[in-house]
Amino acid sequence: MKLRNPHLIKLAGWLGAGALRAWSSTLRCLTDTQGQQTDPWDPALQERYIYALWHESLLFLTTLRSVADVTALISRHADGELLAQVCRWFGVYTVRGSSGRGGVDAMEELLRLGKRTHLLVAPDGPLGPRRQVKRGLIYLASWTGISIVPLGVGFHRAWRLNSWDRMALPKPWSTVTCVVGPIIRVP
């Protein structure tokens, strides 16, 4: 069932955020930055980054607590609106757009925000194919001059949805590990 009513979507976002907050409080979250100064939780971090993680790991957003503001790129589809409402309750700003709808406007907004906030994108986009980087991430890094930090999210125990991205839902009281890849600087 797809939610279309804006009031129901807001209510579902509020309820979903509460459920995810309770759920994520049972998770043990580990971060391995590989010795790099890229951890958004570090108050000494001055540089802003574009954090890239696969679409299947978007629920990891609920554990992202950054000292600096974080802005996530989310599609304009109905499912994206629900995710945007959930992000709002977690203090993650959103810019709406994708390669199919509103991409140019979203890119302009990200260019404007890039120096003030960290950016968070799913490089395999809202429709896939799964785990294949689309060129929008490279364009964004090049135009903003902001380096890309790839994030790999692993789940000790998780359920996988039967969707194109095989969305991961970590089981309660399991461990979520985020491994940071080498910084990618795009000329």
C-alpha cells in the first residue's frame, strides 16, 4: 500500500522515526575510519565530505549523529517522501531529487549547501541497479570540490527485503559496523 496523503505520510514519518529510534537503540554501532579524519561524530572534524553508502543501507541514517549538519539527497518518489519525513525527526536535512525527477534543482541546492554541511548520497540511486555508482556522485564531487568518503555498512544479523536493493533491516541487539573507505578526491 502506497501512502499518498501528505498528512498520513507525516504521521507515518513520525511513527517510523520513533520506531527506528527505539530499534536503533538496541543496536551496537561500530565505526572504523581506517585512521582517517573523516568521522562525522568527531567534533574536531573541520572538512566537509560527501558520504556515499549503498541504497540498501539507508536505514543506517538513523544511527548517524554528526556534530556538523548532514544533508541527504532523497528521491522525489512517494517512498522518498516517507524517508524524508523520518530524516526530519532525526535532524538530517534533505534535498529532494534524482536522475529522473528534479535532479538539476537538487544538484543546485547541494552545491549551495555543500560548504556548510556534510552531504549523504546513495550512489546507486533510487532505482538501481544495485551497487552500481551513477555519475551524479562524481559530478557533485567535482562541482563542489568536496571529497567523497565511501561508507560500507555491514550487519552482523539482518533481514533483507525482497526489493531491488535488498534493503537491510538489522535485527535487534545485533551489531552494525560502518567501515570508511579511502577518501576520493575528484578534480
